[in-house]
Amino acid sequence: MAVNKNFVVKNGLEVDTDLIFADASTNKVGIGSTIPASMLDVKGGIAVTDINASGVGTIVTLRSTTGIITTIDAVSVQATNLIITGVSSGITLGTLDELNVSGVTSTGSLQVVGTGNMPVGIITNAQGTNLNYAGIGTLATNVIFTKDASGIGATIGAAVGIVTYYGDGVNLLNTGGGIGVGSTGGIVGYGFTTLNFIGAGNTFKTDGTSIDISISGGGGSGSVSISSEAPADPSSGDLWYSTEYGRTFVWFDEETLGIGNTSVWVDSAPFNMGGKFVSKYGDNVYGAIGYTGGTTSQASIYYTSDPNTGIYFPSTDHVGVVAGGTASLVVNPNGISVTGIITGNGSGLTGVASTDNINTGTSATFTSNVNVTGVTTLGASNSAALKVVGMSTFQNDIIVSGSTAGVTSITWDASNDKLLFNDDVTAAFGNGSDLSVHHGGTASYLTNSTGYLFLQSNSLALRSVAGENYIVCASNGDVSLYYDNVKRIETASDDEGGGVIVTGKIVGTAATVGGGVTINNTGIDAGIAAGIVTAYQFWGDGSNITGIAAGGSGEFNTSISGATQYDVTTSMATAYTANASSDHRTIVHSIHICNISASEASISGEIQASFSFAHTIPVPAGSAVELLKQPKVLGPSETIELQSDTASALEATIIVEYKEDTDFWDAQLDLTSAATMTDIYTSTTNPSVVQSILLANDDGTNDVKARVAWTDGSNNIQSYLCYDMIIPADATVELCEKPKYLAAGYKLRGYANQADRLEITASGKQITS
């Protein structure tokens, strides 16, 4: 039936028997099928020039004997056997049970899960969990084996054939123990750098206990053995692997080589120690061994389990010994430096020449004897010193040099038992060199600059070099003076009348002492029994006359120089002014007050217009009062002031003594602060006699408590002269009924419990001779 235009099938259509069948109820068409399962269900072969299928299509066999299928566009292609011949480019395949590609195929990525066999072809980059190469495989670049999850890495089995490694092995990892040689019995050992058998005739044989290696060609021969003991009767060049030390040794025979007569096993790889300690490799080890420098905490060569004890190299050309982390000894090009104590008797120290030096930057301590033979020089400069604790014995001469280089100052002459001081060399004693002895070339000097110079002896004599006496002193006896070795003066005992005994006469500028007493206008000629000497007049102030009290005879002081009368007025006015010369002092012995009126009157007095020595003391009518119990001292132009409460009632007589002597002193203190110990006077250079300490209360109403003490220079109280003594209002008290002594540097100090009530005046004399 020929149809030239469209037709519509509503119920169904069947062409021939099962050739074309259309089912309108299911909208399916079958070719060769009356029960179409799909919209187009074809049973049998289809020959087409172009096919375009959408959705899922199942093609049992797609075969093309000729021609080119340019494009297969499908979501999924599944095939039991897919054969592609010719050139295929850009093929993307999913999961395949088997893929056979013949010809040249170029693909971006081929991922195989499971086992994939590639009989022929070139694979640029193959990655997978299991690659099985059959036959000979040529790898153009690198083969990278990545360890699996268990960390094992790549395993090359026994049936893989020959595997050849190229290069220096720098890319081989985890080979710290070395590249080993193994067999079915396990690893034989480590230590091989290169093991290369090339050419016919080279064999490697092992029977489980020993290994024999035969090498043909190469210009030499030798045997190789493996055992715990060295082989007997080895030949030069033999190799022995020690199972005890895990090392390979070479038999080194100097006789065979014609260079010596020694034969030893030599370590073939001395620098690959493998972390082991060497104990013994035979009698000797030959060859240079290099070590790292090390530190004091990690020595380069050390004992087992004690890394901070051994030998290390602190710097270039230096070798050190460290013990317990401390560098005890360092050997350097200039000698040896030692830290700590060197113990020993020194018997092995030899070869020290006279030009050699033993230097130390710190003190050297010798705990036992030090014996020095010959001439010894201590120190190269003036700052050097020898300090010896304990007993030292010096033999032969000792020479001490002074400040001038090469010039001897002191010499101990052992042959004459003399200590010799050269000219102008001083022997000094004391912290400040207070005592010194020296000879100046023409004279000798014994000098003492502090305190007394005591020469103590039971018998003492000063003599000339020839033995003539100058002075002879006897213990508990006389002292004699000599002229030309003849006694002229000697001290006499009490039995001899005391004094001195003169042999010959005494000649002076104004008198000659003989057997009688002669007084004339030229002086005095007195004998031993002269008795009382009466002079017409004494010249001077009498200060050079000794042995009499107060310049006179007790109460009768003939040194009193003057008297002054004064009518006391009602104002505090000057009654007396002392000598103005700075070389003079005026001693006031008496201030006598007499009442010439019919009524009682009071008297007050001051020294220097400020310091009270009397305050409103009542003087009854017809009576008199002595204001001073002890003398006072006035300095140049100092004054005494007097005042009465009644005019023309009181008359004063002031008795004074002039002294051309500045050792007399006076001191005054007005206590203006309460309860404060204050200086009155300090006897600075010399000791003093304190003649008067007068306390006066110039408060007309209130009493005051007084303290006076003598102290040392640091104000430490030695003793009180009065303590909280009550001085009534307007009263005066003289503390010194008798003189007091004040040592050099000591003080008088005063105290009052109330301010502005108590005034203190003191006077005395320094003891200068």
C-alpha cells in the first residue's frame, strides 16, 4: 500500500505478521514484535545512517564493519565487550568490567578499580592501589610508591626480576641502619655503600654461616668471610664482617705492600658507627678519625651513659677535658689551662727551662711544701705579691728589689746570717709607719712620730762603737751620765740623800754650786745644804717655778696681781674689764660684797654681760658676802657686771691675777632647752684641771633641777657630778669643792629639766707640761 500523505491509526495497525505492529491503547510501536515494551521496540537488526536516541536505550550489539562513528551521545553506555579499533580521542568511560583498546589511544585519565591488564601500549601516568606489570616494563621518568593506610609502602616481591637503583641514594628514606644484604634467613648485615657485581665470573655465595664472594678481573683478589671471630691466616685485602660488632674490616698487611712490618684488621667504614661504642678491634686501629667538636654537656668522645665526661674541642687548636660538665683542662698552642685544683707531688713535672713561665691569673695555693732551688724571682711588676699561710723555709740568699728596676733594696745573706738594708731603704713599723729605721749613707735615723718611744730593758747602756759609755741605766738603780767614759752625774738613792750626785762642779751662766752658799748680785752659789733661798726680786710671772701651789705657798698666793674697788649701782654695769692682750688670761680669785647701808640689799652678777654667777643674793645690813668659792677665768677684754636693788648700799672688791698663759680657759652655758644634755666644755688636745663649775638659777620664782656629767668624745657618760640637784630660785651652787680632772677629748655636759632657768660657768687650765 502506497500512501502519499499522513494517515492516522486510531485502533491499531498490523503489517504482515509481526512485521510492524502499532498499539493505540499503549502508544507503542513494535517492529518484529507484537507486544512492544517501549515506545519503539525493535527486535532484530537495524541499519541506519543516523540515529538519535534520548532517554535509556539498550543496544545488544552495535557493529560497524566499515565507516566511522563520529559521535555517540548517551547518558550511559554499558557493554559486555566494547572493542575500539583505530584512533580514539577523548573517550570518557564509566565503570567497565573489561576495556580492550587496540591501536593508539590518548586519554586524559584512566582510573581502574580492581585488577586491570594492559598488554601493550604506553601509559604516561599510572596511579592505582594495585599495579601488576607482566614482562618488562620501561618507566620513562620516576616511579613513586606511596604508602598505604597501614604505612607499609611498596613491596617488591621475589618474582619481579631485577631491580636496579641509580644515583647516590640521597632520595632513599629511612635507611639510617644502612642498605643491607639479606637472604631467606633474614638480614645478613648493614654497612654497604655500594655492592655491584658486573660481568661473568663474579659470584656471591652463602651457606647460612659464611659468605664467599668471587670477583674475576679488576686487578686483585681476596676472600670475604662473616663470623664472630677474625679469620685465621688472612691475606692482604681480605674482608671480614664481624657479627659481634656489626662492622666490616679489611686485612692491612704492610709487609706485603712493602711499607712496614705490621699487619692489622682495619675498619672499612670508620665513620659509620651506627650508634655503637667501640671496645676493641684487635691490637691497633690505624687511620685518622674525625669527631664533632662537642660541648661540656655532650663531649665528642665520652664514656658510656656519661656524655658530659670525656674529650671535646672548644675551639680551633684547642683540646679540652670535661668531667661532670665542667671543663677541667684545656690544651692550647701556648700551654695548658686548668680549672680547679691540681693534686700531686709534682715529681713528674720536668723540662721546665729557665725561660719558661708558669702563669696564673688568680691566687695559687700550695697546701704542702714548696721547695725552690737557685735564684727565684717573684713577680714581674710592683703589684705582684707572695702570700704564705703557715711556715715557710727559705734557703740561700733572698733578694728584695725596690721601686727602681734591677736595684736591690734588701738582701738576706744566708752565708753571714744577715738581713741587709741598702742606703736610704727604710724599715717601717705600724699602720702609719710611725716607727722607722734607715741609714742615709752618712747618718742613721730612728724615728718615732706617735706617742712615746719606749726602750725597755733591765739594764740599758748607750755606748760608742769602741765600747765607751754614754749613759748607763740599772733596773731599780741609778742612771749615770758619762763624759769620755768617766761618770759625771748619777741619780742618788734615798740612803744617799736622794737627788743627784755630781762628780766635779756645776757651772752655769750665773752661779757655781759648791760646798757653801753664796748670794751676790750675779746670782746664787748654793751648796747641797743651802736650805731656804731668799731673793730680792723674781723676774717674770713665775710660770717656770714648779713645786709650789698656786704660785705661792698654799693659802698665801703671792701671784695675785691686783685689786679693784667698785660701787655697785642699781643697773647691771661693768665693774671690771680683763687685760686685752691675746697672750694673757685674768684669774678672778675673789668678788667681795660689803653692805655699808642700814638696810638689807641684794646683789646680782654676770660674766660677759650674759651669764649669771649670782642672782638677787641678799646682803644684810652690816654684813659682807663672798660671791666666789673657786676662781674664775676671764679671756681678753671680758668683763664682770654687778647690780644691786638699792643704790649706794653695796661696795665690791675684785681680786685678780694676771697670767701670761693661754692654757687657762673659761666656759659658759645658758640652757635654753629643757631636758637636753648640752656641751659645756671640751678638753680638745690636752687634758685639763677643772677648778670651778658654778650653777646659777636666774629665775626669781621657780626652782630648777640640774645635772652635770663628764663624758668621752662620743658623749658616753662616764659619771655624773650632780644628778637632778634642786637649785632654788635665785640660788647659786659651786660643784667643785676640789679640782676635777678631764682627759684629752673628754667633755663637761649640762642639763636642766626646765628651759631658761639654769646658767653654768666653768673655768680650768689645760695640762700641757
